[in-house]
Amino acid sequence: MATDTHSVFNWQIGREMAYPYEAPPPKKQVAWVFDINKCIACQTCTLACKTTWTAGKGQEYMWWNNVETKPWGFYPLGWDVRLLDKLGVGNWEKGVYKGKTIFEAAKAGERLVGVQPEEEDWAHPNIGEDEIAGGSVAAGDHITDVHRIWMFYLQRICNHCSYPGCVGACSRKSVYKRDEDGIVLIDQDRCRGYQECVRGCPYKKSMFHPRSRKSQKCISCYPAVGEGYQTQCVANCIGKIRVFGHINPPDKARDDNPIDYLVHKAKIALPLYPQFGTQPNVYYIPPVHVPRQFLFQMFGPGVPEAIKKYRTAPDDEKLRGLLVLFGSTDKIFTRFKVTSGEAIGYNDKGDEIVRVPITEPTYRRPFFDEERNVYRHSIT
Ligand code: SF4
Ligand code: SF4
């Protein structure tokens, strides 16, 4: 373990842990919830991000948002399995992670355990796309009691971690976390392209730009966020699987804050690889059809309860209402209320910014339209 460490509390692993820098909590912390069950891998989010923020030569390697197919999809190649292999097996006991985080597993003189991908590893963002676990689909295959054959889409952006590996790794202190909202940025004037952040980010969301010879990453659309708008990947999501907002620590969680409610109260949204120790701030509603062991190593011990609770959504008006608010507006709503069949979102000032019915009304049209003298194939 590195010697110049500080002890910080990481609620996602249920204990104190070592971190190379002092990490006072920001005034606010940006956060996202992605409902994996609803993603159709259309990659609209990927292109929305790309066309907004990356341009010119060298942008070919810049997929700040990507959607990969698990279990075989990786961007860059093997990004998670290589690090998991280095860290070895770590057990959880009653919600506490007993293994070593990337910071605790560092050798003397190192800040963390990292992986440096080869240039070729970044060249195939759609590797493993739509490949299923369990071999191929044979004639006559069908689902019986469990999904023997499965896959799911994993939507990935920078997690704007509370204890970022990229910040911890940079010897020039070019990577920093903003005090006002916890967004993690790379100072392009300070960066010398050493790529320590690329190696140190366990999610491989800091990327080396081959033309500018500097590292770049997701900037959480900070100009839009500052004006009260959700990030581009959220606002453009076709499947309405995403919501953006701010998260509080568990002991300050609010019942009416959408992110707090999903993460801390309903506990249906979980961090990706919490055992890495960076306390990531993108939370995932796990896919209900995937083997639990696979999900456990990916999202931690909260998986069974999260899926159980998610399945109650049809009878839980508050949860269902909040899920309906996903993708209902491009503005940030920091409070929500569900009442009399409607879900309502409010901004920080308490102004209503969106109102949607929880059950969409159905209209039935006549099979034969006398006015146009035509029959309809679709009448509802
Ligand atoms: S836009 Fe939404 S539905 Fe489409 S790939 Fe991205 S996260 Fe999935
Ligand atoms: S996901 Fe990676 S790049 Fe983003 S803040 Fe965390 S460690 Fe840094």
C-alpha cells in the first residue's frame, strides 16, 4: 500500500479505506441511475455524447459514453476482467467488503493497482456486441425455468467517483474534483500525457487522445448541468433508461430526491464494481434475468434485494411513478412527488418542471373510419 494515504469512509463497501489524497466531500455530488432492463443498445447516448464533445482527428478513440454487451463486450478490451484478476478474490460479509480495493492492494511506492491497455485494445468499441453467454442458440432452444442463455447491455460513462482512481493516480495533480458538484475534470493545460489516470481509472474512462497527446474524459456536460439541464446521454436516451441528479450520503438521504430514493431508500440501484473502492456515482438497476453470481461480482451484495424490490414496481405507485419520470424531461429535477396517478418533478427552487401520468391513457379508434372510408389495422 502507498505510504502517503488518508483514511476515508466508503459507504459502498461499508468501511473505512485508504486513499492517496485528502478527499473532502464536495458541496453536491452529481449522480446517475441507469435501468439496465430497459436499454435497447441503440447507441443514441453514445452518439449524442460524441457529437457534442469530441471532434477532429484523434476523436476515433474517444467514446466517453459507450454501451457494451456483457458478458463478452469490453471497451477497452478486457477492462474489468484484467483488473479483477489482479485484485484476486475478495469476500463480502454482512455488507462489508473484506478484500482489498485498488488503493489498498497497491505495492510499496505505488498509489494504486492499475491496468494500462494497449492501443489496439481501444480499437474495437463494439467487440462482443450481442454475443450471448452459454454458446450459441440451437434450433428448438427456448426459455424454460431459468435463462441459460443470456446477455445484457451495460451503459458506461465516467462515474465521477467520490474517491477517483484518476485523481489518485495523477502525479501532476492535473485531474481534479470540483467542489461545487463533484464533477471530475482534467486540466488540459497541466496534463502532460503521462497516462497515469488512464492506468489508474478502474473503469477505463480516462482516455489518451493520440493527437493532442493529453488525457481526456467525460465532463458530465458541465455547461448544460450548470444551466439546469441533464447530461446529453440522459436527455437523448431513446429507451428512457436514465436519470441524472445529485446524491446525498446515506445518512442525509432524502425521500423526495430521485437519486437518493432509488439508491438509499428503495435500494434498487447499485454501484458498478464497488469493490474497486472509488465509490462510483453511476448506479445501475440490475437486469432481472441474469444469473445472480454474475451480478453479485459486478454490483455487490445488494443484487437480490434490488431485483426483488424492482419486481414490486407494478404495485408500488411511488416507485413506478419515479421510474416513469425517467426520460420525461431534459431538465434536472431534484425533487419528486407521486400523487393521484401522476408523477411530478420539481427543481431546486420548488418549481414544477414536469408532470406525467403513471399509466398512459389508451384511446380506442373505430375499426372502420367512415370519414376517410378506410379500415384500420391498429385501433388502440
Ligand atoms: S440511448 Fe438509452 S436505450 Fe439507447 S443505448 Fe443508450 S442507454 Fe441504451
Ligand atoms: S470513472 Fe475513472 S475517470 Fe471517472 S472519476 Fe472514476 S476513476 Fe476518474
